[in-house]
Amino acid sequence: MGLAVLLLCGADVGAAPGAAVQTKDRNILLMKNGGVILAHTGQYDKEFPVNAMIEGNLLNYWASGKPGLRGWAPQSFVIELERQYALTRLVVDNREIDEEAFPGVSARKVRFSASTESSQSGWQPVASMEAAQFARKEVILDKPVRARWLKVEVLSNYGNKSYTEINELEAYGKPVGNKAPFIDANGIYQTNYNLLKLQVDGNKVTGCYELDKGYVHGTTNGRVFDIEWIEHKGEERGRALLVLSSGGFLNGLWYQKGIMKGPWFGNKLQGQQTIDCDPVSAAIGVGFNADTIVHQ
């Protein structure tokens, strides 16, 4: 894999051509704005991950997992927001999915529910909409609805018997109450690419991962991590955008040469955990000198 193969990605996240429609409001589902997917019913593979729906780039999209013996099935996702919001608008964008090769694959009936209690309970209905083929569909709520967690359920598509796809999900609203505190991000994470260690100092983050003795460094606000990964003695590198949930689940996407390569996710481990790397040695191993490491 080369983490390089793996890990993360390259390029300025959210700045690629084909980015989602810009509005005056802040799309609070975007990963860069603190949205993180906690659970989902499936994705086709790493090229069509659920995280693509909250990436902000129409070049990438989510596709449902391979169908079972009964064929098409409803799909659902649970997304945690950075803090509690009073929701005012919701959007499903189907503009750039694979309708040509898979007719009827666009999500159609989509239902939204919200909770201020937890990611597993307290759900209250918010809105249902009929999303559009080849278009972006928006629904304005009759009155604001408070939410810290949002459940999105795809109840039908436009006729494809096997798959469903969505380009982007969007939500808009105003923050409510005090900002939710972030958990301590320092520690070791069991990820889909083995162990990862993160060390946070102010808005700076450094770390290492066991796979290919890789090194990471970048910036963070304590929840969103915009990092560069480097491995194989500095010959391979890219970027990643990762978001840490209130429960210690880290989820995002990695890129290489500006191309989204797939999800990178894992849970923060508790207790005395060890990892076969340290950030300083990893940095030196990929070409950083001691002075650079101290002052980066």
C-alpha cells in the first residue's frame, strides 16, 4: 500500500475543480467544517466512500455497497456536527454521478432526522425531499430544528435495481448555545491502515504511523486535522483531511497528487498503548532534519 498507497491524500482539500456550489452560508456538514460520518449502511469501495458526500468536491461521490440477494435496499448515514445548530436548509446534490452507465442510480426519496441527545437515540423528523436527477435539490425548513447529530436515510432511487449514488449532502443553520468541547486528540488510533499516533501542540499536529514508517504533520483546531503524510524515505507523500468525533472516532479521506484515494478512519485507543514508531524518528526517516522538526 505504501501508506502512501494508502494513507492520505494529496492536494488542497476542498479547492479542486468542480467544488460544490458556493453560498453565503457555511455548509456545516463539510469535513473541513467539522462534520464527521459515524455510521453508514455501506459503500461500494474506497473509490466511492461515504465521506465523499461531505467533502465538497463534485468530482467524487458516494455509491452504495454491492447489493445482496434481494437487490436494492434502503441506505442510511449518521453524521455528527461540530456543535449544536438550528438547521434551516438541507440539500441533496446529484449533479455529477454515474447516471449514464447506471440509469436510475440517483437517490430519490431522502428523509432527514435530527437528535440533540446522542448519535443513537432521540431522533426527531426534520424533513423529507424528492432529490432530483442531474441536479441539486434544496429544502427550506418551515422553522429551525436543533441538531447535533443528523440521520440521512435514502428510501428510494430513480429505478436502478442495484445501486444508489449521491454527490453531496449539505446542511445550513446557526450555532446554538455554547460550543461543544473537543476531546483530547493526543494518543494512538487503531485505523484501517494500522496504528497511528497523533501529538497536538496548539494548532500544530505531528505524528507517525507503523505502516511504512510514515510521518504526518499539519494543522488542527482540535477536531479537524489537515495533514501531510510522508513515507518511503520521503519519496511518497500526500494529504489527508480527518475529523475527530466527540466519541474518539477519527474519520476522513486521504489524497495523493491531488486525487482522492479513499477513507482513513479509526478509533482512539484507551489505556497504555504502544506503537512501533515515534514522530521524531519518523520525520528524520523521511528527510527532515532536527532543526526543521523543532521549528516546523
